[in-house]
Amino acid sequence: MNILVTGSTGFVGQHITRELIKKEHKVYAGVRTKRDVSNTDTEEIIVDLENLSNFENTLKSLSIDCIFHLAAQGSVPSSWNAPSDTISRNILGTTKLMEITSKVSSGIKFVSVGSGEEYGLAAKYNQSLNEDIPCSPQNPYAISKYTVGLLGAKLAEKNNFNFVHLRSFNHYGPGQGLGYVVSDFCNQICQIENNNIPPIIKVGNIQAERDFQYIDDIIQKYVKVIESELPNGVYNVASNNAISIKYILDKLISYSKVPIEIEIDKSKFRPLDIKSFKGENKKLNGMIQYENLHQTNIEEGLLSTLNWWRERVGK
């Protein structure tokens, strides 16, 4: 298949690009600006969600089978700091991208990567979240992703193209930057091991439970989504298992080379923090032969992520 991956330089984008190349797909790497790179396995394509004036001509020159759309403002805190930018890129930019795609060819499959955050307050009243539960997003990022799912469904219905919207729950692993709980903990532990900061980790509500998936596992599912014929619709990408932040932190500290104290900082508590956030995965798993995919246990994934950070902080 010929696949365009937008947001190809991000955490998930880099992982899925490598995996698709391994599987001998032709991958076009969507980037905001061209880079000086020697990787000849991909061809870079400019996909700037705030300026798509040349994208239609570019897309016409290619024979794309699937657009896997990752490019976005992907941070909840950043979405509060710049809500209008989040709406502009995530909703307006993505809608324009879908418009152009359907205009060029109705045969292009469009996979939009959303977020479990779209469910929002629904998690307060539902032990496990499935695709039929009404969403109640609570931040600009979540609202933008939810809106894209709604718009994409209507555009696909009107213009007759295949639109798949993935609600992906928390994922972690080597290569993820700061601003995410596992990466932040790993970085702090490595800084402590290198005597760069005091041996104390300040935390907020670590009793909260979230649905975590290791990056390799989620990439397997994404590849299956691209390669499979899925009906238009919304699909959770989830583990159907909630793990407490406390368990993750305790496990990571158990791998530390030095003693570390945990200090509760009430200023880090979120006013709308929901105790448990877990996604059902029956709908997607039933369509992608999930039983044949490798599943990484949380301990293995955390240690792999911590060791990745050790290599970088120790340099």
C-alpha cells in the first residue's frame, strides 16, 4: 500500500513509519517543513495543517491508498494555553485535509487518530467506555478530537469515502517526550540517578487509574487498521484495563538504582480528575485478529522506557 503518515516526526509517527516500512509498504512522511535527512525509505511531503494551499496538487501526483492522520496539537495543557490554535490546527486543518482528500479521490482511506479524552466526564458514570457511550469532552484538545470524529463521519457519508476515527487511550514507551506521566517519571528517576536533582518526586493524585498501552502494541493495532477493511466509524484503541498511577510510579522506583521518596503536592491535583478511565476494545479487536498480536506486560514496558531515558539523561 501507498500510505501518507501525517505527523510522521512525532512519537507515534516515527514508530509507525518504521513499522510500515518493515512491512514493505510505501510510506510518504508528512512533515510541516522539509528536513535534511538521509533516510531514503520515505519521501517527505509537506502537510502543514495551517497552510494546505499546495496539498491538493501534491496529493494528485501520488497514488495514496491511505492517509494515517496523526498531525495535531496533541497536548491537553497546551490546548488550554492556546485553545484557538488547537481549534485551528486540529479541527479546521483536519477538515480541510479531509475535504481535499475526498476531492482528489474517494478511494483514499482516511484514518483519524483521536483520543480516549473525548469521553471526558462519561468516565465518571461508566466503569468501562465503549463507542456507543455519549462523549462529554472537558478540554479544548478533547473537544477538537471529538469534533473531528463527528465532522469526518458526515463528510465521509456525503462524499462516499472510508473514514475511520480511532479513540486511542494512553500510550507510552521509548521516544515519548516530556509532558506525559510515564516519561516524566522516568526522566525524574534518571535525573536523580545522575545526581542532577534531589531524590524526591513530587506528585499529584496518583490514585487515579488510566488505560495504558505500550507503544509497540498500539503500533501493531494501527498497522492492522491500515491494512484491514473496516466500516466507517469510531473505534477504541484500548487495553480494557485500568492501572493506577501509583502502581506505575512504585514499579519505576523499584527499578531505580538509588532510593527515592514520593512527596504529595496538592497543587498538582486536577479539579476534574476522574478516578478511573478505561476503554473497551471489543469492537476493534474483533476486526483485526487481535489474538495474533503480541501484548507487552506493563512491567516490561516500563523498564524498557526507563532504560531508554537512562541512555539519554546519562549522556
